[in-house]
Amino acid sequence: MRVLLIEDEPYLGQAVQEHVARGGHAVDWVQRLDEADAALRTVDYGVILLDLHLPDGRGLDLLRTLRRRGDKRPVIILTARDQIRDRIEGLNAGADDYLVKPFDLDELVARILAVARRYGGNPNPVVRVGEVEIDLADRHVRRDGRDVELTGREWAIVDQLARHPKATISKEQLEETLYAFGAEIESNAVEVYISRLRKKLGRDFIRTIRGLGYRLGG
């Protein structure tokens, strides 16, 4: 999943980016609202992490703008403001969740996964494809009851497909899932990871829909 982090505190931003990335997600980190707006117009992010106070304005103003555009992507507010009225204002503006700083990074990852499941229309954290079981909450994959070890980028592919189990996901969407801004994108990267996953999870685990992309088998 591709995550956009909008946070101007250097130490917190780096800590969040590194921790979420270790979970197999690509994280783009920006520190200004204008940079965030430009990124949101070009990339289909799975979740947005939004600080409320940024050098060039209020995070809530960006959130309200997104919702007026009809943008339904899930937003988790990250802020030091812990008053109930502040939480209510954020939720009324269209936020899906709210975390007060300082927060536990593992809890943040759990909330990211939860709102992404709801957004994807699949609140059930366990997806089954033939003999393969995918646990989106614990980030585990099992085949015939046995754990299968995946790399971070292999998991990113599985995660994106499993969140939309009946949809066809384009190669371009999978590339966006794999890479954050600044990373070099190899032309055959998606095909390489799909091939590796088929070896680990079965030839029919991922279907190729010619000219359109990929979807889970079954």
C-alpha cells in the first residue's frame, strides 16, 4: 500500500516513515500542504497521515478541500492537540481516525490497516484464495496451513490485491504500491514479483488479465 505522510516534524516524520515502510508499505513523506496537494493529484494513496499544523497552513483545510472534491481516501489525523473539541472538528471535517502525539508506532500501523480495510470494502482481515490464507491484520500468509515468508515488496503486492479481491489491479497501480517518490522503478519489477509469488503460493494464486492487470485467482 502507498501511504502519504504529511508531517513537518523531522524526527517524528522519519520515525513514522521508517516504521510503516518496514511493514511493507511505500511511504511518501512531505512537509508542506502544497507538496501534499500535488502528490495527492498524481498518486492513488491507500491512506493519508495528516498533521494539523504545517508551515503553509492547516491540515484541516486540506482535508475539507479533499472531501469537497469527492476524495474518499482514508485520512488519519496526527496531532498534539488532545482536546475533545479538536477531535470532533477533525472527524466532522472528514477524518477517519485520530491519533494524539506522542503515539505508539505499532498502534499507528494497526490503525492504518484498519481504515484501509474499511476503505477497500473488505472489513474482514482474512482473505482466502484456494489453499492460501492472507491475514491482512497480522500480515501473515499461509499455504496449506503453513506460514510462507514474503519479502516486503512481495507482501505489498499481495496486500494490494487482497484489499480489492474482486478487482483487477493495473500494473501501474502495483508500481505505485511498490515505490515511494525518488525510488528507481525497473520496467519489469511487477512481473518479477508476481513470478516469485506464484512460485511461493501457486501458479493460479494471481491471474493475469491481459491488457488490464492482475487479480487474485479463484
